[in-house]
Amino acid sequence: MTAAAVNAGFTGIDPDGPAFLASLGGLVAGSGAAVDAVLPGRPAEARQMCGALLRLLRTDRIAELRLLRTTAPPAGGAARDLVPDPDCAARIRVTDTPIPEVIIVNGRAALVRCGVAGARRASLVHAPDVVRTLQALFSGVWRTAVPVEGPRQGPAFELSEGAYRVLRQMCTGDTDTAAARELSISVRTYRRHAAEILRVLGVTSRFQAGVRAMELGLLKSGTGGPAH
């Protein structure tokens, strides 16, 4: 069963696992997508969805991946078991807040699935107001969810002192030239530090670096640089 009908920004799609994930492949058609996903509560389906998302991440079709796992019974295994590679760039958090099973791509479209076996429904949502609501719901739950490995402090101590200064300056919105002048360094040095920040924080844009730095508490007052 393929896309059934479009009605006010909703397209009915097949809720079956492989078909549902095939719809995801259609949404992530290019490269560098930002994807937020709520994994299914059923362990087998969670592993299937997670595997598909990680394959897209490894092939650079997804550049940023946030996975939200709802609290599952012990038989479902630990959330960290879904991402076996410790160097995987995906971030995963666990929550006990009820939230629909959804995959949001670039904040512009979403796949939503609900119901139980035998009576499940799935939709591709492209109504801007609805997608914005789903994104706001995901972001709100994400902020209060618990990181699988606890707070990630490692990257903070890998940044050089010069990179810390550049990180703060990056968040002012100044041009590279103005920011380098403020720090009394060359534009080339400023950009080298900026590249280091993106690498260490595991992101692909300066905007993402700012968000990640906030999550890690690197921009809080009193956070001055690497520990000595």
C-alpha cells in the first residue's frame, strides 16, 4: 500500500515497518538533513527504526540525529543498546513523558504513526502549523529527557583555551573578521578554531555548535575553559 490520499496537509501511508521507513528515505532525499525521532516502544521496531536512521547517518544523508526513547520494560533492553557504536554521532535520550511516535525532518515534514497491531495508522504530515507543533513538543520533551550516557562532559575538556574564546565569540553573531579583531587573532586562526569546535562537538554548523554548547553548559557564566 502506497500513499493513499492527501487531505489538508496529511498523506496516508502504509504503517508497516519497512514501508514506513521507505517513506523516511523519500523525505531524506539529499544530504545533511536534521532528524528528530521518537523511537517505537516495541523493542524490535525500535531496533529496526534505529538501524535505518543510523544507516542514513553513516551515508551523510542525515547530518544531525536526535533519538528519543520512551521508557520501556526491562525486556526491551537498555536504550544505549540501540546505538552499539560508542563513536556514533547520534544523540539518544530517555523520557517517561508520553509522546507520539514521530520522525521530523528538517523541521518541515514529519512521519507520524499511532495505534496498535491490526489497527495502526501512519501519515506524512506536511502542514506547517502541525509540523511546528510536533517539533515544539519534541524539543520540549528533549530538554527534560535524560541522556543515555549521562551528561556528556568529554568534548568540553578537549577544546583548547583559544577555541573556548572563539566559541563564545561565535555566539555573538559577528562576522569572522569582526570576531577575529575582537579576539586580536587572525581570521585564519579564528576559522581554524571554529573548525576545531565543530569537530569536537560533533556538529556540522556554527548554529548547531551554539546549541550543543548550551546543552553542555559551556556558555554558562564561570565556564572559562578546559580544566587544569
